[in-house]
Amino acid sequence: MNKIAYEVVVGWEQLPEGWSFVEVAGVATDSKDRVFVFNRGAHPVIVFDTDGKFIDAWGESIFTNAHGIYIGPDDRVYCADNFDHTVRIFSPDGQLTQTLGEKDQPSDTGFVAGKSPVLRGAGPFNMVTNVALSGSGDLYVSDGYGNSRVHKFSGDGEHILSWGEPGTGPGEFNLPHAIAVDRNDRVYVADRENSRIQVFTVAGEYITEWNHVTRPDDLYIDREDNLYVAELGQRAGKGPNVQIEPHTPYAQVCVLTLDGEVQTRFGDDDPVAPGNFFAPHGIWADSKGDLYVGEVTVSGGGRFGLVPMDCHSLQKFIRIRG
């Protein structure tokens, strides 16, 4: 197996003057390797070419809080909005074609932000987190902050089944934050606050779990069967711009095989330095294996003085082959 290695591209994105991501919740590429950046600024979906040149933007006045994005093989764009409890499906140019879930109508899990944790699993959705498709076109949704479940839908949006309850045992979740499906129809769930990835069949049957990740925030499987993991770590580190005591492990990106073997892990202890991370929240690789990592550095640290407000919220990494 050839070692996987990357080189960061500093200042890759070329935003229009006066624009800002604020923070990047998710990132995905389409069949043409155009990069769709799902962010919490005034223009929620900003599209670039592979060189970082601005192409388009859309989604204004639609989203409450950008959270997760997925692009299917037909280039349809799936966006999870965790504050209004919906998954919206768009054409590549931003035309809304379908909405799953009821806007501002969370399912009854007993969850009350800041007051009560998730008490029971329930139907779609309560603060939904992310989306992935299987090879057959079925849709899998991690339903995370206010629920403890995974939901399966048909390609037409019909709800098929759900699984999961709050807890730490097999098939239980403490914030299912992201999801991925491989070509063999195994479902990988980033069980973030249990610091593990759980693996299931498409029927929701538990297969195994991996505990050598720290608060996994996002997952992506590329065409070479590499599993990319954005590890939130402890949202801390050390360095000249960090005003808190160091904790370990710090935020990193990990690349696994589909058997859970670590191929590489990178990100150092100064989260502000290029190529390192403070709060990696979205991850995706394009057809060349180049990697994009989005971060929620403002809510995660900037407004609390943990990192500068202009800390990187999107980074591109070129894959080095040889």
C-alpha cells in the first residue's frame, strides 16, 4: 500500500470582494470536480472550480443553519439544515426539488437544547446532521443533535426504516454526526460524542465499531475505498494564537481503510497554522484524491477568543502520489 500524503494549498479559494464563509459546515464536489462549499455566511452554497475560482452562489434566505452536504452521482445536492430539521434536495444550479422533514417541526425525542438530553429515539428529524447515498440510490440520514437515530429513505424520499437509541452500546448513539455508505452497502456512522465509528448493514444491523478516532465530525469514502475522517479532537491545542491550555488529542484528519486500518493522520498542535485544524466539520475528496476540509472556527472558538476570528474555515490539500 502506497503511503497517502497531502500538501496544503494556502489561500486556495477566491471569494468575491467583501464575501465571507463565516464558517464552513460542509464541502462536496460534483462530477466535474466543482467544489460546493456549504457555509454559514450570507451565501450558503458557494461554488468554485478546482483552481479556487468563483463560479456561482445560491441558497440565500433558504437555510437556518448549514450543517451537512452531499452530492450524488447525478449531481443533485443534498443539504442538511440542523436548526429547522430538514434535508433539502437541489439541482446543481440551486433549484429546490424536494424537502424531507417538516420545517421547524422537530420529532419528539424529549430533547430541549440546554435543558434536556435526548431521552428516546424518534422519527425524522430533530436537529438533523448529515446525508449519504448508497449505490442503489437509497438515502441515509444521521439525525444527531436532538435525536439518536439513522433514517433510511428510498430515492424518491419515502421513509423506509430508522434505527438507534441514546446510549453507549452497540447500535446506540451519542450524537450521530455524519454518515457514509460504501460500495458493499455497509453504513458507517460517526458516533461523535462516543468517539467511535459504528458500522451497520443497510438494514441497520450492527457489524462492528472502531474506537481509535476522537470525536469524528464527518466521513467520506472515495472511489479508491479510502475513508476520510474529520476528527474534532478536543478543539484545542497550543501555539502563539491559542489562549487555552493544550489538550490531547487535538483536531486532525485521519484516512482509514474500510477495515478501519489507519493509513495516515495529519494535523499538528497549532490549530491556526496552515494544514492544521481547530474544528474540522466537513470533509470530501475529489476525483483526483485532492482533499477539502471545512471548519466551524467561529462558533467553535473565534467568538470565545480561542482562535482568531479570521482563522481558516476551508483548506484544500493536494494529494501527493508517487
